[in-house]
Amino acid sequence: MKSQVRGGTRWKRFAVVMVPSVAATAAIGVGLAQGALAASFSISGQEFKVSAQSLEGTNFVQYGSVARGNNLDGSELNAPVAVSGFTTAKITKMCQSVVTPKVPFINDSVTLTLKAGEKAAETGDDKDKVIASGIYLDVSDLQADARFDKIDIGVAAGKLNEFGGKADGSKPGIQPNTAANPFGFGQRAETATLTNVKQRAWATTAATFTLPGLHLSLDKGVHECF
């Protein structure tokens, strides 16, 4: 299935942005926060795909929001997303792809593909996995097998990192520098494990990202991760 792409593109708009993303969100209904802002930057008009063999995350939180930016033709874009946050995430065999359609002078689409953590599929060693900390993902669609430990569903988004009436600054809450509705639907879990992950996303932010065995490639045509 191809990612949806809106409008045409000019050569000057064809930019390679190496912002790796991780597949991580719960296959549970999420209420969208009215007028919320999902990320602290304006998103591009190109949704990207991410796949992973597995993701192991700690201190999972999730709430609904809206990612804002512009389509490739410059028109306004407001995309509903499920924002997922983790204190840490370990990813095995990650693949990210984004397609720029109808690139002038090439007369074809161009696919940017980024792969990392593939060796971990064989070794299972943490040093071979993609490691992220303080990560948030703005996801529009997910397919995966998921397991959650010590999960709370229906928590107010503004209270996601509050326990016993006190906020715990070491655990993620609403993403900083955003305007998500603090009274909207949220959920959290001590750990989350996702396998056979396929997702579409608009944005990812993280405090740190370590990508062993990184391989980035550009190819003519459509060659997405799934």
C-alpha cells in the first residue's frame, strides 16, 4: 500500500531529511484532542512508512492530537494522529521509507529508505538494536502484535505522568512545547512490546537516537518498507 501524497512537487522541494522514526503505538481507540498540536514543528506534506521486527519500550504514554503543516502544493495540512511517548525504546530491524512523487528531470518517483538495527534480528544483542530515549511519535495508522504490562486506559492526558497525586518528571507526559488537550483521553503502561510492526507516521522527535548499521539509500521508483 502506498503512502498518500498530496499535490505535485518542484525540484527545490525534494529534500532528503534523515529523521529516523520508530514504530510504536497501541492498537486501542484514541480520542483526538480538539485543536491540539502534535509536534513542536510544522510537518512536511509527506507521510512516511516505518516497519520493525520488534519494539520494546518503557513508560509508554499515548494521547490524541493533530499534526499541522503544509501539503506539497503549499495548502494547509491538519492530520489527526495518535501521539505515543516512551522513556526508552529498543528496536530490532527498523526500516523507514518516504516517497517523493514525480520528481522533475528524473521523470519518476524517488524513494528514500533508511535501515538500521538489522543485525539485532540475528544476535538479539541490545548493542545491535536501534536505541531511542525521550521519544514521541505522531502516528496515523498501525498494524502490530502488542503486549502491555501494568496498563491504565482512560487517563486524562495531562495526568499521564502523575502518580499518587504527584507528577513524576522522569516519566513522559504530554510532549513539551505542544498544545494537546490536558483533559483529553490518554493511556499509559509500564512496558510495551510490539512485534511485526507496520505504521504510517507524520513526525518523530527524540532526545537521542542511536542507529547501529545505518544504511540510507535513494532509488528511482516506489520501494517502500511495506
